[in-house]
Amino acid sequence: MTKQHHAQWSSRLTFILAAVGSSVGLGNIWKFPYMTGESGGGAFVLIYLLCILLVGIPILMSEWLLGRIGQRNPISTMSSLTTRLKRSPAWVLIGVFGILGAYLILSFYSVIGGWALAYIQLGAVNTFTGLESEAIGALFSDMLASPLQLLLWHSLFMILTIGVVLGGVTGGLERATKTLMPTLVVLLIVLVGYAATSGAFAEGVSYLFTPDFSKLSSDGVLAAMGHAFFTLSLGMGIMIAYGSYLPKHVNIGRSAIIVVLMDTAIALMAGLAIFPVVFANDLSPSSGPGLIFQTLPLAFGHMPGGWFFGLLFFVLLVFAAWTSAISLLEPIVEWFEEKTPLSRVGATLVAGGATWALGIATVLSFNVWADVAPLGIFAKFEGMTIFALLDYFTSKLILPLTGLATVIFVGWRMSREEVRENLNMGEMAFNLWRFAARFIAPLGVVAVFIVSL
Ligand code: PHE
Ligand code: NA
């Protein structure tokens, strides 16, 4: 059973807000800085930006376009398109892998969202004021050491996410996004301003923007590309689903530029806020997933009004993570609803429950199972915890492969006219776009895979 054509977004703004809500999240503020630090800085950032521009934008536009043409969820969209265009039904795997990717990602995303919740609580009781880096580091490691604490915060984050999907109140969230995203941007500017006074601003800036390719491993190149997919919510069918709500008159290219600029600006500001603090306090840029939790509280603990800014920051971070998490849960729920006799409520509880359960493996990856490396017999996966593996298989494999298939389908298996008509761009811009979709983006992804082998 496929769902029939549904109501479209009331306006372009609503659509953009939903897309920004999905794309801006932990990927920008938590993951981008720590991956940059693990991969040596500027060269990683440069490759990441190139991937956003040359691979991310064409694929984002392809996903929206497929959704707008197909008017259904990703799996039904792909099956109706392949039937109409007489293409292999194997393309439907784009939708299937998208849902698998969303499930795996949400399981660990929620655990990190839980960390942010824990830091709202710490911020609220004014924990950071006056603390030095050692004490701030201890707060973080104490939290990680307690499976029970992590489990409780992860559960709370999942409940918040399930609650919204159950209640179907995403409209209210989009309205909130309109105020809270700009507030987040202003707060990041304040943080960058504080970083500018930290004494190591120049060092931080040069770390981010001076590419030193000797520091970038081939795995770092793959990480940069994978993160371009992660941060834009690509390769999961989410943007295909959103595209199905996109009115005909809305310009896909212009919308893509707005969403991508917003997402990229927020990631770069997070980097500019964090690295000067890292260098000013002799911390290690490569300390991993804890990076923002070990640096930003240090800034809040020392800046004027730090209690207020710290609390506000973690509230906004949770909000951004929450809107992304909802966009991850939606497609899993839809899939359960369609493939099983479950009602909407049942599907939401089962999908949410299954994601919560898998999240426990990530919770344990930071303590009890910190030394468990399930694929450790392979040199490539040596020492990788379950959390690290989930991240690896989604960002570095599933998302890029699904995205690659998407852009090949749009570039090579659909007629030029149909794509042209839906993108309504000028002739020259369209030709440029089509060249990117047919050659640059697919070859870019393939080249990165080859380099990293
Ligand atoms: N793009 C989100 C972020 O950057 C994460 C996400 C990934 C959301 C995939 C939906 C799908 O945090
Ligand atoms: Na993002």
C-alpha cells in the first residue's frame, strides 16, 4: 500500500525551516569540530567544504527533486519512478538503505543528545563557573563512566523525540525553529567573540583554514566526505521525503543554497568558537567525541554572563539535535507503518523502542564495553567500539553509497527534460548542474572511496 499524494508545505519558509531543522544539529556543533581535530585541521576542512559544494549540493537537489516528482515516501517514490521509467527495481534499495542508515544513526545520535541534556542540567546549577580544564574534563569523564546516567539521558532524549512524532506537532517545532536557529547563530557569534579574546584566536583560525595535507590521512578524506552527507542529512531518504511536500513553484536550487549556507556557517562558527579555547588551554584538538563538552564549558566558566550563556547554549544544542532526531525517526516509523499492520502509534513506539534499544550499545561503548572491538580481527577496525563502528558504517559507507546511487539515478536514468522542468533553472545554470550531477558528484564519491582503500 502506498500513501497517496499529500498536502504540500504551506510556504517556502516552512519547507526551509524543516530542512534546516533536520540538517543543523549535533553534526555541526559536536561532530564537525571533533572530526576536524582528529583529522588534523585545515586540510580536512577544505576537503569537507569541497564535498559540500561539489557533491552535497547536487545530491541535496537530486533528493528534493525525486521527492517532488514521486510525491511519496522514499521507498514508494523510488518504486513508482522505476516502474514509470522502466528502470530496474534495484533502485528501490536507495529507500531501504536510507531507512537502515537512519535507524543506525539515530541510535547513537540520541546518546549524544543525552549528553547535551546532561549539560543543560550541569549548566542550570552553575557547575562550570571558575572551573579549570582538569575539573571540566573530570565532569565529562565522570559522566561517561556511568552507564546508568548515560542510559537515563539517552532514554529522556528518545522519549522527547518519540513524543513529538507521536503527537505530530512538528508544525510547532518549525515555528520554534524560526526563533531558535537565529538565537543559536547569535550565541555562536558571542562564543566566537569570547574565543577572539582567549589569546589563541589566530592559532585557532589558522588551524581551521590553513590546509596542511601532510596531516590528512586517506581515511580523513573519507571522513570529510562522509561528514558532508551526515551534516546535510543526505543519503537517508529524509530529503526525498521532504521534497514530496515541496510546492511546484519553489526553486530547488535557491532553497538548497540557503540550507547549505546555514548548515556550513553554523559548523564553521562552532569550529571558530572551539579551537581557540583548545589552544589557549593547551588541550588536545584530537580528544575525540568529548571535544565540545571539554572546551565550551571552560569558556562559559570564564566569560561574563557565562552561566546564562552556558545554559542557553545547551538548551539550543538540544533543540537543534531534537529537530534532527525527529527527522531521523519519521522515516523509520513510516516504514513500520507501511510494512506491518501496526497503527501510527504502534509503529512509533516500536521504531522508537528499537532505536532506544540499539542505543544501549553506544551507551556501553563509553564505559563497560570501551575495550570491546567487535570487528577487531580486521586491521581496519582495530580498537573500534560499537559506537565507532556505527559511525563508520553509516557516515563512511551507507550515506555516501546511497547518495551516489541517488545522483546516478537522477543524472543518468531520468530524462533531461523531466529533470530540467523540475529544477526550473536557466539553461546555463542547468547545464552546469547536470554536469555536476552526472560527472563531478559521482566521480568525486568514487575517487574518495578509491583513495581511502
Ligand atoms: N544533519 C544532522 C546533523 O548535522 C544529523 C542528521 C543526519 C539528521 C542524518 C538527519 C539525518 O546533526
Ligand atoms: Na548538519
